[in-house]
Amino acid sequence: MYGKKRPRFTLAAFLCVALTALAGCNTTAGIGRDVTAAGGAITGEANQAKTY
């Protein structure tokens, strides 16, 4: 039904998302720092929400 245009569009969309993510973090180390910061924020919020 879609022919060959559907897989090409899917690949192009995936590449755009991947390049945007890589440009935002710049390096693998940058991704690690981002994940660590997010984990720290979640931990802080969880500690504040404790009721015991």
C-alpha cells in the first residue's frame, strides 16, 4: 500500500531524532551526566515525599 516511501520516512525520522539527541548531549559522557542528574533529582523528590 505505501510502497518504499514508508520505510524511508521511518528511517529519516529515526535519524532526525537520533541526531537531535546526540547534539543535545554532545558525547557519551554528557549522556551519563544527564542521566545522573535526572536520577539525583528523582531521589531528592522521593526523599522529600517520604512520610515516615
